[in-house]
Amino acid sequence: MGFSIRNAEYVELYIPTGSTKQTYYFPDLPNLRNKPITGIECYSGNEQSIGQSGYTVVPAANLREAYLVLYFDGGEFIQIPLQSIHRVSTTSTSNGANTTFFDIPVLAGQNVVWTKSYVFIADTTNLSGTIAGKEFLFNVYYNR
């Protein structure tokens, strides 16, 4: 039996226009406070061009430059390349597009401290042209 979705929270992380920072913290996410996180995935502009807040979503190619850093209770943390939690892959073929879906990346029920968790962008060389003014999209799965 695979991953079971019990509850999910849609999360957007906006990167301000003109920004040149490498680290972007999540806002307080009250619906996810003190909830055991069981999975997380990231979307790109290939799957959803505009987020609920109206901002353009970061293109799939730029996920390779970014890492998700999750802090847990007690100060432990994990670093995850966004590319590894992007579970949809679309490639063009002579017959059209070929889309592959991978499993939802599973966590062990950790309690994430969202205000200390962030996205880190490794290469800011072209930040203003590719990521700034756009947003990262996530779906976070949890138990109550």
C-alpha cells in the first residue's frame, strides 16, 4: 500500500521582485503548527502557471537551483533539493508531451517549525530574471 493522504495544505512562498537574497523564510502557517508532517511536494510553472495569490510560479528549470530546508522541534533539520520533491516530469516528444508522476516524497511525521524553515537559492546570478517576482508552490501532507 502506498502513501495515504489524510490532510493537505497548499503553501505559497513568494520571492519579491528585485530581491537578491539567497534565503526566503516561510511565513507562519497556523494550519500546520504542531502537526506531524507526512509528505511534501513542490510544483513548477509547468504544472500550474499561476498560484492562488496570482503570482507566476517558478519554472521547473529553476528548481535545480533551490533547496528546501526544514527545521524540526529540537533544532534538527533536513535539506532537500526542490528538484527531488518535484514529482511531475513532462518531456516533449515528436508525438506531443509525455508526463510522468513519481511518488509523493514521504517524511516521518516530524513537527516542522515553519518560521525557521526556508527555501535556499544556490545560484543568484540570474535571480532577478528567473525567480524574483515569482513563487514556489508546495503541497504539505500531515496528520491531525
